[in-house]
Amino acid sequence: MATNDETENDNKMFGPLVFKPSGPPETETEATCLLCDNTFNITLRFDIFVRHLFEVHYLVIEEVQNIANLPQYCQYWRDKFKETPIEEIIPSIKIDSSNQTYFLLSTLLKEDKLLRHKLHLEHVLRVQEFERVDGGYQRPCLFCKLHFEGTRTDFIRHLESQHNLQLGNPQNLVFVEELLEKIDEHLAKLTCIFCQRVFPERSVLKEHMRKKLHKRINPRNADYDKYFIANYLEPDKLGKKAQERDVMLQQDDSNNDEEYDDWYEKDDFITCLFCEKRDTNINTLCLHMEADHDFDFAELTQNFDFYQKVKLVNYVRRQVHNHKCFYCDLSCKSAKNLQEHLFEAQHCKIPDLKIFDQPEFYFPTYENDALLYLIDDVED
């Protein structure tokens, strides 16, 4: 174990560093020194371990706090140094006037670079496997009142089916909770998760993300690269992607103010499902449908996914356009006769799911039907 002298000796070059694990904790907490038999609890006394390497063995490890599975990393080089002296493997440098030689173990050494990548990939795969099988995941939804309990995969599918948030295949994601926290933080700051543009209020942000199809992650944004398992398959792929992203953004800045002039200056009117009432606020219009037509959209569709709601709207639109009751399929002579029938028969209610849950109703009855874009914005 480390001696008391090593503990008391304060070296300003290395301050205490603390690991912040983003997945299941590593099973190994004890690391044996690369050059002697001293062992250290790297979870509790990581700073002592680093200081020991520097002061006793004159060894500096580049970004040691970022190495995944540090005990295994140490064991690899410990075995290596038993076969070959450290002087023949690692370059040495002189960094002070005492003429003392120090050894620098870094990714400049190809063997070290490949070892770090291997350990990092193994760690990421362990985290991903844990996230796949962990059924005790809990968190509130980013958009609705649901407090979710289950697997991370099911939560991501909820975001996609109910709120049309596209994060990709859940099987390709890792560090899911950190990703969701990042998205939640952006939304709280009224920032678009795709283009990073900041908006004055939440309704404007939601309208922008809907119209620009920005309910997704920008593949050019290197801030999200760490959450996709494919970016860990090659050494330095994350760094290369970040450099490529910076070059592309310099060549093509598509997020200027002029891009949004076409939608920011005016609001789309939303038309009632049953009459000619129009409004720019989806929730105001839903209150109208509840009060005047006895149709509580939020309540009646609460168990529908996003696409079922879309097909319901398109089905009702087509039936009303053809002067036909969407509940009993009765044909009427005019729009006025249809309104009278719906009121008298109290048929402003949802028919059997099999009637409208058909592929043909993916397609809108009216071009640019604003209600379709705002379905996931309806509040109770």
C-alpha cells in the first residue's frame, strides 16, 4: 500500500481527480502499480496513485483519469515491463533543472493507443448491455405528464411514437440517460436540439422544430457522437468526426436568420375537425371542440400513438369533406345536415380503431393541415 510519506507529500502538479462513471460501476477498484507491488483504491485515493507514479517512479500517464478500466490498463503495462525494461519502451524527457528523467506513457505510443481504445470499447459495450437489460429505469417524459418505468428502449420508443422525437434505433445508443438529460436541458433553455437556435418561448420552439423537422439529432453535431455505439468501433473516430463537423459548418452555415423568415412572421390557422372554426392555438381549438362538439381530443386519444392520431384526423377530415358521419358512415346532403346529424345522434365520438387505422389515412385530406403538425402539442 502507499506509505504515509507519499500521502503527506503535496505535489501541485497533480491535484485530486475523481471518476464520474456514466454507466454501471467497474467491478475492479484496486489497481497495482505498473512498476512495483503497491496497490491503490483508485475510487477513493486516485490522487495518491497518480502522485506515487510521479514521485516514486517518475512516470506520467497522459490523461490517466480518462482511461477506462484503469486496473486492467495497469496490469497490461505491468506485465509488459516485466518482460522489457521501461527505458526500452517509453520515451523519456527532462522537465526540471534537477536533470531528472521522467517517462511519459501516452497515445503517441501506438501500443498504448490501441490498448486504451480496446478498454474503452469494452467499457462502452458493458454500459450498453446494462442499459438494454435494466428494467428498473425511471424518468418523467420530456414532453407529457407520463412518469415512465421500464427499459430505456421502451422509453425511447415512447418518445418516438407519442411525440415524434427521432433519436434513432435504441439498439445503437449508449449513455442514454446522459443523452436525455442533454436534450431536456436544451428544451428547458428553449434551444432547438438540431440547429441549436434559441427561441423566445416554448411554443415558438415547438413550432420551429415541427416545421423544420428538427425533432431529431443533427449528425453534424459532434456533441452527440458519444451516444452512438458506431463511433467507438475505430480509434479516434469521435475526434475525426468532430473535426469533419467543424469544417462542414464553416463551409455551409445553413442556420442563418433568413432561413426562418418564412415561418416566423405568421402563424398557421388550425381548422376544427367538425366545423369552420379556426384558431392559431391548438389547445384553444381543442377547448372549442370539447365545448361545442362534445369531443375531448386529448381524453379520447390518450391511448393512441402518434400515427394513430394522424390517421384519425385524416379519416375524420375525409368523411366530413364528403358529408358523411365518421362514426356511423351516414351520408348527408350538406355540411349543415351533417352538423345536425352529429349533434342529434351525438356521434362526435371515435369509431372502432379498425375503421381508420389503415395505411390510406397516413395521407392528409387537405394540404398543409396544421392540426397534423400540432397533434403532439395537445395538452390535457
